[in-house]
Amino acid sequence: MKTICLDFDGVIHQYRKGYHDGSIYDLPTEGTKEAIEEMLSHGFEVVIYTARPNWQEIKPWLEKNFGKEIADKVNIIPDKPKAILYVDDRAIRFTNWKDILNYAR
């Protein structure tokens, strides 16, 4: 099965105040539920990854916002597994080191 990895904060969870107090305080990003449903319907394994120390609190948040059926079909992990696609709000696609260093300037 092909895996699609989704970062939680800024991709699924709007995260408008940043880390704030560490709680999962915000609403879902618009269209997330429908996108996850479509990925699952096409046979992808959907994995939500995060660096949050309270990553176990994501599943109840998913159940509240998207329903138990979706929450039970996705995997939630505190690291980044192998996948065919990563979706992250803070990522830069690697092309070469010159381009990467230009982002850092």
C-alpha cells in the first residue's frame, strides 16, 4: 500500500497561534476531511506525523472534527515514516544545495 504522510500542525490543524501553550486548540484546515477521505478511497495509507510531545491527543481531536470512522483509518505517529508523498507546511523541495542556501539568506 502506498503511504501519504501529512504533517499535523499547519496542514491538518490550522495552528494560527503557533505552538502557543502546546494544546491542540485550532480548527481543521479547510478541505482536510474531504482530502483525507479521497486519499483513503483511492487506497492510500494516510499517516499523520508530528513532533508534538502530546501526539496521542491528535486522535480525539480527529474524532471530534472528522468523525470516528476517519480517525480509525489513519495512523498517527511521532516521527516521519517512509512514504511516496510528504505534505508539510514548512517544507522546501530539495533541488540542489545552491537553491536551498538561497532560501536561508
